[in-house]
Amino acid sequence: MIKRILILLAMIFATSACSTAIGSVVGITPSPPLDNQSGWYEVYFTEPNNPKATTFRGGPDEALAAAIEQARVSVVMAIYDLNLWSIQDALILAHRRGLDVRLVVESDNMDEQEVQDLKTEGIEVLGDRHESLMHDKFVVIDRSEVWTGSMNFTTGGGYLDNNNLIRLRSSKLAEDYTREFEQMFVNDAFSKEKHSETPYPTFTINGSAIEVYFSPEDGTLEHILEAVNSARESIYFMAYSFTSDELRAALIEQAQAGVEVRGVFDEDQYKSNSGTEFEALAEAGVDVRLDGNTHLMHHKVIIIDGQKVITGSYNFSNNAEYNNDENTLIIHNPDIAGVYINEFQLVYEETER
């Protein structure tokens, strides 16, 4: 049901009616990696237009739940919102197996029944208790892999909205995200109380460079602008919320320099947020469109030259930069970029001009 695309030996194959993961041959639950080169990542996209989406079954959450069920030591999670029973059940079973299971959740969403059920089971769940948002979306399993992307672990996020979820197997990346989690859970530090403590802000996996940034302590926008300004051929973006003047200016400058710039905005945010950069980009001649999903186009993605992907929880806004707890990856890998381009094209084709 969920579109997933297989990359094997640098070739991309697409399917139109089933779920496909990236980096390994899978059914709903990812199977072991085919080889070391392709097995370090998997990418999942929701498919809200599929009539079966309203069954709330077979989505990216089931792959994550399966990974949690295979955990042997620990599962730590920082998530804005959670009401998917698949994730709830997997966490409860992990806790009952004696694993270290801990969560940080946005306080506004602590009343979700699924979150309360976790607490009833004895799982430690900490709310941020700040005016700014604990907007992170990540899971660290066994200190060896990280799941992140734009997807909240909700029925809407996993099935009705356009979202992405990426699994990366790396102990260094897991250490980065664990350190961020512990600043919040152990030190009770959120938003501007946090410090930049990422052990490996840049490193490589199988020759692919990975950049890791957390907000607000790491100045994420500076690194996004550096990536955007490096573009020589194309910049494609999908933005749920886009109110950053600096990013808008950089995109216009690149478009005027001959770089192909195309983007999709969430229509609901466009209508409700007076600070949106949609009109300014359109007036400058940039090809921007409003999404065609009756729910949310919730991606926060930029794809550069078919070589780099920016993804995570970070909306392109001042709140994401200066106030909220956010996580962002810049992944230098053409195969992963190709998969995100495929998703961009699908979302772009469903837009309203």
C-alpha cells in the first residue's frame, strides 16, 4: 500500500501498487539487507491517495514496529505526537522483554490515550513542558540505528498525510541522536537550554557523507543555506511550512542563476500562515505549487542536484531554527536522492497551479 522503491546496485525500480523499501528487498516488514552497500538505509513514503489508506494498516509504521520488536537492548524515542497502536504495542512488548524503553513527547500531546497506556505499563515518558514545541521525530534502536523523517507516529501522519521515514544503520548516527535524546530526557534540557554536543556532526557511511544537526543549538539554517547555495543544476523542495526569508532569498538567487528550482507547499499552511513565502517565490518566477492532498503535505525535504537530500522534522521557519526541538539530516547519496526525487514528482504531479 505504501510506495517504496527498491535500489539495488545503484539502479532504481518503482512499483505503483505496493509498499517498497529502499536498500533491501522487502514485504511489509524489511528483510535482511542484500549486501553491505545497500543494506544501511531504507526509505518509506506514505501513500494517502490509496483507497486502503483509511484502513490504517500496512504503512511505514509497521516496518518501524517490526524493528522495535527485533530490538535487544534499548529503544529511545523523541516524538511530537503518537497514537498509532502498532508503535504503542511494539514499545509495550519491548518494555515487557526488559529493554530500556524511554520517550520524550511534546507536552501538548501527552494526553493521547496511547501515550497514557505506555505510562500505565511503567514506561518512562517525559513531556517538554515548554511553550516552544518538542517537534523531533526520531527513534534510536539498540544504539545502532536511527529512524527519522517528517512522519509523526499518528494515523494521520502514517496514512493520510504525505510523509517520509528513513532508517539508517550507523552506530555513530545512533550516538548523535542518543546524546540529543539524553539532553532532553536525562538533563531535562529543551529548546534554548540545550548545548551543541553532537559527537559526530559529519561522518560517512559506506562512502556517503552524513551531516547531523539539531535545533536550536546547531544553527541548522546556515547548513541548509550552504547546501542550497552549492546547487548547480536543480533544487526540488516539499515544504509543509516555509516562512524563512533567508531560504526564500537563496532559492530566488539560485533560480536567477539558472538553477532549476521547483517546490510544493502545503495548501492548508499557505491559507492559514500569513508569513508563507509562496507568493514571494511565485512572483520571482520560481515554479511553486500548492499540494493536492486533502489532508497535509507534511514533508520537509530539499533535494539538491540529485545528489543531496535534506530531511527531518525541521520546517523551514524561524520557530524551527530558534525555538523548537528539531532534528535534520543532510545525506549525500545519489541513490537516496533519486528516491526522494521520485516522491517529489508524484507530489508535484498532484498539485494545483
